[in-house]
Amino acid sequence: MEKKMAVKLDGTKATVKAAEEKVVAKAEGVKAAVKEAVAEKKESGVAIAKAVTDEKKADAQKAKETAKKAKTTKSTKTAKKVVKEELKPEVFIQYQGKEAIVADAIEKAKAEFVANGHRVSSIKSLQVYLKPEEYAAYYVINQKFAGRVDLF
């Protein structure tokens, strides 16, 4: 009986060893397949990364061109605004030793218009008539409302 068991044990050992060899062979095959897949993924990843990089470079170039155009446009607009600001003269009126600024007369006319219950935003047109001999500035707003403010 001991012989039978010894033979059986030897047979089992051989079977286990053969199974181990099969598993090792399969594992090596899987390992090789994984290496190939990783290599393929790497190559495709490099190609994708290159494509993405190329797209980003193109986008960056477009952004630079757009910024350059915007900067040029902004510079032109800024230059136009500077010219507009320089064209606002400050006008004084002098009469018998007294002096008034026309812009102040305009502001007084607007303030009186608002004091009468109107909104400044409703002013579409404003005419001011200066009469220094009467010390007055007469105004007409929107061709409807007229009034008088002190000039000096």
C-alpha cells in the first residue's frame, strides 16, 4: 500500500509540475501580449499627443493673431478717444468785468430741468442763448421746455 501511495504521490507531483509549467508558459505569453499592447498604446499615445500638441500650437497662433488685431484696434480706438477729448473746448464769456463758463450755464439749465420733475436722460437736444447784458442764459430743451438761469 505504501508503494501505491508513493506511486500515486509521484504521479500527483508530476501532474502538478506539468500544470505549473503550463501556467508559467501561459503567463509568459500573456506577459508578451501585454508588452505588445503597451508598446502599441505608447505609439498611438505619442501620435495622439503630437496631434493634440499641433492643435494647441495652431490655437495659440490664432490667439496671438487675434490679440494682435485687438491690440491694433484698441490702439486706434484709444487714439480716436484722445482726439475727441481734445476737441472739447472750455468757453468763457466776459462782460463788464464779470466772467462765466458756458459749461456751467449748461449744467445749471440741466439742473433746473431736473428740479422741475424731468429726467436728465430724457434730454435729446439743448440750445443755450447767452445774454450777458441781462446776466442770463436762456435755454430750450427738446424744443418744448424753455427756461432762464443766471449767467454770472
